[in-house]
Amino acid sequence: MITKDDKAKAIAKLARSDKDVGSPEVQVSILTERIKEVTEHVKNNKHDYMAKRGLIQMVGQRKKLLKHLEQSDFETYKATVAKLGLRK
């Protein structure tokens, strides 16, 4: 589970304003942090199939958000992918 501090750091990384928590960039950032944590959990617990399923769902959600961002605002998409270090 992502801690409150980790979530705040993820939000601060890409927020458009002080109270921005819902923009696609911020949502992708939060999902990326959660994916990192669940990935470590799945590496240590290979038979935790529900965690694997949740990980796949989070990756799919992030993919959809990035696709939306790419189609609506390509410059912001490029900046988001670069800041988070994602492959695309």
C-alpha cells in the first residue's frame, strides 16, 4: 500500500496547481508509484495471484490514461513520460 507521503510526492511531481489531484498526469504518477510497490510484492510472493491481477489492472489503467493524454495534449504527455521514466 502506498503511504501518504509517497502519494504526496507523486502528486507534487506533476501537479498543475497546489490542489490538483485529478489531472491525468497526476493519476499516472500515483499509479506508477503503486505499480512499483506491487511489483516488488509480486516478486517476493510469486503465488499471490490476486496481486498479479491487480498489477495488470493498474498497468492497463495507466496505459489508458497515457493514451488519453497523448491524444489530447502531446507536449504534456512527452513531459510526463520523461519525468516518470516510462518507456513508450
